[in-house]
Amino acid sequence: MNNIISIEEVSRHNKKEDCWVIVNDNVYNVTDYLDIHPGSVNAILKKAGTDVSNDIKFHRPIVWKYLIKYKIGSTLTTMQKFFKLFKF
């Protein structure tokens, strides 16, 4: 999965029928997960289209196993870190 998605693009996906979030510079389309989220639809919707890295920290490790199937790309921030790391 090498899709690079801008933070601006993620911010447009902030509705129940189209919900993306950023976690640790990765972008996830969690639209299909909303109705099965144990913490309620609104728990995710109020942060839809934003970076939820700090919000997800308290979740159990099993969450990461479920989350991976919703990954659709990475933010530009990820590429910027790559270029900085390898001094391009």
C-alpha cells in the first residue's frame, strides 16, 4: 500500500457514509467499521477526517490487528519523514 494521501484530502472524509482517519501517519477508511465499533459510531465520527493517533493509544493491542485491513495509504508526513531520514 503506497498511496500517498494529503491531510487535506483526509479531512474531506468526515461523514458516516465516508469516514477516514489518520493513525501514526497512516490513513484508514473506517466507514465499514463504524457500526461495529464497541465505543459507538459517534466516538469515531467526532474525530472523522483527523489524526486520531493520540485517541487510539488507550485501545488494546488487538485493535491494531483489525485496523490494518482498513488501511488505504499514508499521509504526506510519512514521505517527508522518509526523505529526511535518508537525506534526499
